[in-house]
Amino acid sequence: METMKGRVAVVTGAASGIGKALSLAFAAEGAKVVLADVEDEALTETRKEIEALDATVLAVKTDVTDENSVGDLCAATLEAFGGVNILCNNAGVGGGGLVKNQQLVDWKWVIDVSLWGVIHGLHHFLPHLIEAEESHVMSTASVAGLMAVPGLAPYNAAKFGVVAIMETLHHELARDEDANVGVSVLCPGVVRTNIATAQRNRPEHLRRQSNDAGSASAKAPEEARSRNAAIAAALENGMDPGEVAAKVIGAMYDNRFWVLSHPELLAEVNHRNQELANLENPTLISSFTD
């Protein structure tokens, strides 16, 4: 993109973490910002922060797992601003646990938010991005979308899916002479966000069920709780979300597809890819084995 001044930027998962940092960064660049999040209070607080920057902002409570809710977000954006130039499919949730201990609700919750949220965003917004004079779409995946981290199967599956969708979209739009749409995928490493507490927004019908009839929802197995606690501890010392947002802004201006917060993790990714090229069984070379 040549400029973001006066452009319309939509961000999902906009009320915290990377999404909030992206929203503030777009506002600083002079864009009109549409905040989408499922949390009312956090959404209101973020809207106030952006208003304090004298930026134009619209906050829309949105559940990205609900196709109609994302459709309403798109309609509200078009009604307020008449178009859209930037879409950041950023909303996501995570959680740990071994495959053998996962319940179907664990898979459904993570994939509904982290993968279907991206699909719903593209379904509703992509036609309008293509119509715009200049636009860009970015979806947040993870380094876990480039290599399989043990204990995170639902998250890995969702993020591998996001990378695949965005890479496909990049190829398609590059061949579309009528579209001037940049495409990026963000693959963060450890960033200081509250994704480790994403359970706070988990719907009741997708909470784990106890094997005991009539009892309360089951807690995650001890191994999953230990892994989640380790993830939460690592996140406290993670990269500042503002640094990640700056990398995304730079990628949009430069029309770069890959956005990695921690390029040093490419050593692990390249190790995985080389084993694939050699048709060797996969191994890990880092602390991801812990």
C-alpha cells in the first residue's frame, strides 16, 4: 500500500494483544479503524483509546465463529464508511493438550475461532477489498502454522489451515489483473498477549464435558494445564504486541507476504522442511520437545 491515511481498516480480535496493537498502529497511520471483538468491556476501552488519538473509529461486537455476525460487521463497516481497504483476520484462541486427551469440543472451539473466523472474514470482506482502489488483507496464523508443536494439535491444525488459505489467496490474486489486493500472513512466535486465558470467552456448549453423568464440565487433563501454564509464563516475557504490529504495517507498505515476529525460529521451520524434502521422519531441534 502507498498510504493508509483515510483508508478503512477492519481488525478482528481488536480489543487485546496483537489486534489492539494493530488497531492503534492503523490509527497512528491515519486510517479509519473498525474494531471487532467478542468482549464488550475491552472493546469499549480500546475504542476510547483510539478516540483519544483523534482517530475515526467504529466498534462492533463480533463473534467470528458466527457467519451472520461477521456479515453484520461487514454491513456496519460499509454503512459507516462506504468501503474497506484493510482487513486483519486476527481473532484466535489457543490451548494445550495431547491428542489422546482432546475432546471434540476442544477441536471445535479452536478451529471455529482461529480457522473459520478467517474464512468468514474473507467470505464477507474480500469482494469489497477487490473493489477498492488499493487494499490489503492479513490473517494471523502462528509459527505453529509452519511446524507442528507437540501438545497443540487443534491450534496447529487451525494455523496450518490459515497459512494454506492465505498462500492460496496470494497466488490467486497475483493472477487477477482486476484486483489490487496485497496479501500477508502473520506467523508470530511468543508475543505478550492474553491468549493463554482465552478460555474466558469459550462458549458453555463448547466446554469440556465430564465423563460422570450430570456433573459439571470437566477440567483439562493435568498435562494440558501444565502446558498451558508454561505457555502463559513464556508469554509474560514475550515480544511486545506493538513490535509485531509495526512489522505488519511494514509488510503492508512493502507488499510482503510472510510476516514473522521471530525470524530465528526459521531454523526450526527449515529443519522441518528439509526433513520433508528428504522424506525423513520429522524431529524437533528445540525446546518445543519439552
